Amino acid sequence: MQPLLPLLAHIADESAHVVVVTDAEGRVLGRDGNPDATRVPDRAGLADTNGGMTTAPATRPPVRVYSEEQLMRMLHVQSRSAAPIIDPDTDQVLGCVDITDTARSPHPATVALVCATAKLAETQLALRMHERDERLRRRYEALGGRPGILLSPTGRVISGDPLGTLGERVPLPAPGERMILRDGRFVLLEPFSDGYLLRAAPPPSAPARLRLHGFLGSGSPTALVGERHLPLSLRHTEILALLALHPSGLTAEQLSFHLYGDDGNPGTIRVEIHRLRAELGNTIGARPYRLTAPIEADFLELRHLLASSDPASLARAYTGPLLPRSESPEIRRERDELEVQVRTCLLLRGSPDDLWAYAQTSGGREDLEVLQRLATTLPATDHRAAAARARLRA
């Protein structure tokens, strides 16, 4: 911007008292007619709702502010015209050209003047951008074979995409990070001179299947990743259960609330996720946290069986409540729902054998309705009927 400032001396209009070029924060970069100006407030309305102008679209039109439209009464003696200066490289607003007049309404030529000045600045910026692109393109062509796709530091596609399938700009991942192009190709971003190269990369290997066992009943929860068998702490077991129950993912705040309620601390969750990743590898994604590997779990299989009409398989699969030691509000809710659904299904459609299997769980052992059903449907000489009657008398 600084080399453009001498242009002000050639565009100042005699009817204008102040000609100012500002940056996106309102700081004055150059001025003609007001040497004391240091900052221009955004009374012209070019700033975005966040107080800056860096997110304004490239089509932001110039504005004309009449004296009565100024927000402050003391400024009603001034009128104003301003036009944004758009960076041709990023399509963001760099600043504006501003002309303030003591007339109650702007001179008809002032809008054209600020537009011409802004356009001149943009032309100079575009010229320098094309010069940088050309230097970068010559280094790229000197490589021979033109490996990869050449990008500017801001992600503009400079060379290597003759059909234009990528569009004008590519969102930049972190250097070395894998990304997928529109046509399905996998590429890696590599620094190159003052820009970047997108080089072809093999597709990521499928993550190993994650198998969760021992989440039902009083067993010891474990995770099987590929051929690795890992015992799990209660906290890690709860986190994996919640992520499996919410396949679309959970934020640290949501996980914290599901585990601890209102007293939760998201920072604690982030630490635990970091430890889980160290043990389970790339099976947990981020933003939001989610399981990225194919998953098998005893409680998920139980959900599937509840939707089927196979009470015998359901009775065999249900070895007890979900994580009975957990005090997580969300897991308690899921545990109670599974218990009620299993019990109702077996009472409605289960055989005496199915009900006896349920009666061996912690929830069914003292269930009076289940025991009464067993005592009356099993033969009197069946040892299971005798055990049911004994429990009813206890």
C-alpha cells in the first residue's frame, strides 16, 4: 500500500477537504489536506459487523453519506464518500479511500473519484500479484515434469490444473496434511519457494476395526484394535461408549456434560482423549471427537437385537446393565433404557429359557414378575422353577 500513497497528491479535488486512505482497521496510511488525522472511524459503513473490513466481499459497493446521516451530531457539517480497496489475491478488503466534504451533500464527482482511486490501487496490487505468480511459475516449470499443482501462498491455483477442475482457489490444509480434491484424488501440501505444491498421495489405509467388549454386566471392559488387546479404565470406557452412542461426534463440552453434568471440565476431556489416542491410534477423530474406525460393541449389538424378533439371541447377548459402575448421566439414561427394553421384550416374546437367562443378570435376579412367570410356566420338577420360587419367598 505504501507506494500507492503518492497518488493522493494527483487525485485531490479542490472541493474536498480531506482525502484519506485507511487500512482495514481504520488506521490512516496516507492523507492529503489533514496532516493531523491518525484514524478514521467507519462512519461510511464499509466495515463488517465484526468491526473490521477484512471479511467484506469483493463486490462491496462504494458508499455516499450525507451530512444528516452521520451518527454523531457534531459531524452533521460533513458529507462523505468512500470506496473499498479489494485485495485481488485474497478477495478481502484491505482498506478504503475516503473523501470528506464540508458541504451538506457530496459532490456528484466524489464517488467516481474514490472509485477510480481504489481501482488504481487494486490495479497496482494485481500487477504485483501477477509478477509474483510469474516468478513462482518459472521456478515451477524449471523442475521439469511439472509435478503436482502449483498454488500461491493464499491458495490460488497458478499452474498444474489445465482443465480448471479445482476452481480458482483451494482451501489450504496444514503442510504435510492429506486432503481430497474435487475429483477424488488424494494429495499432500508441500511448501515450494514462496507458494505450495499439491502432490499426489496414496489414499489413507483403512483404520483397523475397533471392538469393544465387556461393556455389559460386571466384566472388565476391553478394546481390541487389530490384534492389540487393551484393558480400559472406567473413564476411557465411558468416553468410548459415549462416542459409540453418538456416531456423528461430540465436542469436548458435550462430552464433559454427558460425563459430569454441569460440573464438567472440557479440559479434562481433552487430556483423556489425548491419552486414548496414544493407546488406540487413529481410531478417534477431532472437531468433533468421533470414532473413525469400524466399530463392534456388545451394547451396540444389543440395540440391533432389540429391533429384531429374536428374543433367544437377545437373552444370550444381555449379560447385564451397561457399565454398572458408571455415574455418567448420559450412560445411566442409556443403561436404564436398555434394561427396560430388554425386560419388556423378553416378557412379551421370550421363552422360559430366555427369561431364565435374564434372571441371572443383576437386574433380573430379583425381578418379581420374571420370577413369577418362571415359577408358573416351568414344570414343577424343573430346578429353575424351584429357584424362582425360593427367590420369591426370600
